[in-house]
Amino acid sequence: MTDKNISGRNDGLVLDRIFVRGLVLPVAIGAYDEERGITQQVRFTIEASVAAGVSPKGDNLDEVPSYDDIIKAVKAIVSGGHVDLVETLAATIADRCLADKRIVSVLVRVEKLERGPDSVGVEIVRPRAT
């Protein structure tokens, strides 16, 4: 993915984006022994670029991807049990977002808030596979 796509542009077209920022959830995550059997506070940021031309024709939620759907997906994924790597969690969230054909790319940031100076984690960007 190029910087143009990350900024919400694709082949000269401006793409709309939906986002979730600052979603903090308790997550069973970590590869180290001391991280097993506990939850850690994890902050999520997700920004999804929407395909050109996807916009509501009326005032109908079903016509556009929803940030509520993204939040529900994150909650469902983290409720699925322990995950060792933040990279795995971020990739799973990205895949779930890209399952909506109206989303053409997604940025996912996963930050552990209890490890490190402020936060540590990963940020990934994934385009829809062509």
C-alpha cells in the first residue's frame, strides 16, 4: 500500500474513512509466562477506507460500513480467548474489517497500555487483496 492509500486516496479518488479511536478493552494477550492467565488493558485504533462511490443514498445505516460493526468485531475477537501476539490480533481485526467488500484498506493499531513507558504495540496497514 502506498502513502496515497493510507491518506485516504486511491488512484486520484478521495476515499471516505470510518474510524474507531481510543477503544480500550481488557484482553488476554501476551507471549510471556507472566502474561498468561490475566488480562491487560489494550487500546485499539482502526481506520477503514471505504470504496469510492460507497455512500448512503438516503439516511440508511445499511448503505455504509459502520463503526459499530468494527467495535462489535473487535469485542468478538478479543472474547475468543488468549492471543500471544499483538501482531496476530491486529491482523485478525484487519481481516475481519476487509471481509466487508465496501472497505478497501484498513489501518489497525493495537497498544498494550500496561507494558512499557506509555504503550507498546503494533500498527499495520492492509489493502484489500486484488
